[in-house]
Amino acid sequence: MNTKLTLNINQNVVEDAKTYAKENHVSLSKLIENYLHSLTKKNKKRSKTTPLVESLTGVIKLNDKDHKTEYLNYLEEKYK
């Protein structure tokens, strides 16, 4: 169930966040929801990742490509 939430946030922060969300193909609401969820998880062992990194989990949609091979190709091109 979704609930509407009203927040007071600095206008510049909101504009930057909207730009970031658009560039990463995620809604600002989802970005904030993921961040809040990462802060409030219960019964979770403390991880070495920061709340910011955890908030971004699931934001990027990956396809079925072999990522190790693609990364290797990238490195080969970079260091030619």
C-alpha cells in the first residue's frame, strides 16, 4: 500500500535529485523509498555498504548479457 508523504526539502536539492533520478531512469519517489527502506531495515546485519549504496539497490535494470565478458572487453579497449 502506498501513502502520500509531504516533505520540506531545499529546492536545489530537489532539482538535483530529480535530475539524478531522470538520468538513472527511476522515479524520485522510488529513489527516496529505497533510501528510507535501507535506513529502516530491521534484523539486518550491519553491512559494509553505506545507506546510499543500499538505497540504489534495484535501481539499475540489467539485461542477460555476460557482464564479466563485457567488463573484460571494456578494460581491453581502455588499456590498448
